[in-house]
Amino acid sequence: MNEQRIFNFFAKRGFTEAGIFGILGNIKDESGGNPRNLQNSYERKLGYTDDSYTEAVDSGLYKNFVHDAAGYGLAQWTYSTRKENLLKFAKNQGDSIGSLDMQLAFMYQELKGYKKLFAVLATTDSIRAASDTFMMQYERPADQSESAKRRRASYGEEICAILTGTGKPGAEEYVSEEQARQKVVSAAVSWYGRKEADGSHCVIIDLYNGHTPLARGYKVRYTDAWCAAFGSAAAIAAGYTDIIPTECGCGQMIRAFQVMGRWVEDDAYIPAPGDYIFYDWDDSGLGDNTGWPEHVGIVVSVTGNVIRVIEGNRNDAVGYREVMVNGRYIRGYGVPDYASKAMTERTSKLA
């Protein structure tokens, strides 16, 4: 997950665990941990999505990155001088403006200029102290209320619980349905950008093939279509194979959801994060589509009538797609029983 990569980056540079979780809570509040995040309120204004904006800046097609006042990246850098420095840093690194590693290196370079903040992050044993100081000195958001401070610090505490475990071995914690859904989404999003071209997608296939029993006894090859294996791997990573069927074929995955009683045939259904959306590219657009599915993805979010989906094997890589509610090509939805996970779960250490 991005959270683990961010933690590892700052741990190697001497920040305390509490200092890092204070940073992570702020990052979650700012961008959800997505280095390609374009400030939501600017997407419609500029006519870009996270991905299309990033690609346009990288290619030079979009030339107003510095002065458009749109927050971008992990820290939602907004001021022109900071965005200009970020852009120069990315070019000097020969990297995408949306690269996680590049943005972390840039953030660390900036932090070295905040001597008091840097000292806090390197010495504190309080997530709240680190979070408040990072928020007020580095992020400086418009909302600096006590509730905003508590929210950011609580995010840091939540991430701490996920990455390190809480309490003693065997302790239990409450997991909400929303958190259960996010576990699957986070697993899928953590693989964003992995692709066939450089073999980085192999880790997803390996995770699928390492889980038993293999659907129909078939071991997926690196050259096979892997969208269903991607969806299955996310379920495996989250530990939810009891509510999400593991399959390497879309049609067979639909049948498994149907057997579970967790299939929604209605194309006009409004999904929630963590739901599985299936596509049929032969859909005529008339009536309810009941054709054979060719592709599947995992719903990340729904804003108005726009469904944001993350998919494996999208142009041979893990990427995002946006579709309209009840749009053409929607075959239907697998809706895992996340409510059954809204109960105590045993915590585990994620090192």
C-alpha cells in the first residue's frame, strides 16, 4: 500500500513512528494518499481527471500547472512557487509529476527547510503533536479548526493501527462496513501503474496463483488476460475471499456471485466503493444487458452519476476508468457482503 511505502521512506530518514503517522494522517486528509490526485473541485473546472491531468502535464500539453491554483499530489501543493518547484524537481528526476517516489523526495527536501517541524517529526512520540505541527506549518489548510486537527490526527491513528496492529496479539478491534470496503479498494489502488510492459504486474498474478484452491485448477500465465485475477487478488490481499469469489474469468466470477446471492442484475444500480463492476463490450445500450462479460473492475468512488473504477488489464496495466451510472456496457455488479465484516476482527501486524 502507499501508506507502507510512505512510512518506509520517512523511517529511513530518521523520523519517529509517531512523526510519520502524523504525516500520513495529513496526507490522507489532503489526497487520500493518491500522488496523482487533482483537487476535486478543479476537475470539472479544468476538464480533467486525476489521470488525464497528470498525463497532460507530463506530456507538456497542459502548460498552466504552475498557475492554475489547483491542489495536486500527496500534499495537494497549490501555491505557484511550490508547484513550480515540484515541476522542476520532477523534470530533473526524469519522472512523472504523479510519481509517488518523486513526490516523497520533493516533500522531504521541502521539510528540511522547516527546521522546527523537522525537529518535531524526528523526536516526537505523539501522533497528535506531529499531525498538528505538520498541518499548521507545512500544509496550512484553509480549515485550521480544532475539528480539522482531530480528524487528521485520527487518520494518523487509524493508519498506525493498520500498519502496526493495535493492542496485544489476538486483540480485537471494530471494523465498520466502510472500512471493510476500503480494505479491498486500498489493495487494488496500491497496484496502480503496474503493467505488462515492465513485468510489474507479475506480483498480482503471483498473489492470485499462490492462493488455493485455484479456480478450475487453472494457473494464470503472465500473458493471459488478468482483470478477474486482479479483482481476485484484491480480495486475497484484504483477506475477504469468503465474501468475494476468486476467479480468473469474468463470466465465472459472475456465476460465483450469483451462487452467493450477491449479484445485482440492474444496470442502473448505484454502487458503493468495493463493489465489482462487470462490462460487456457488445452491449447495444438497449434494455438490461445480459450478455457475456469481457472485463471487470472495482468501484473506488461514486460522485453524482460518475463511477470511478480501478481495473487490472486496462490497456495492459492497472488503471482507472470513469463511467456513468446506468451507462452503456455495464453488465451488472457483484456486491460482496461487507456488512458481515462490520464486526470485531482480529488485528494482525502488517510489517
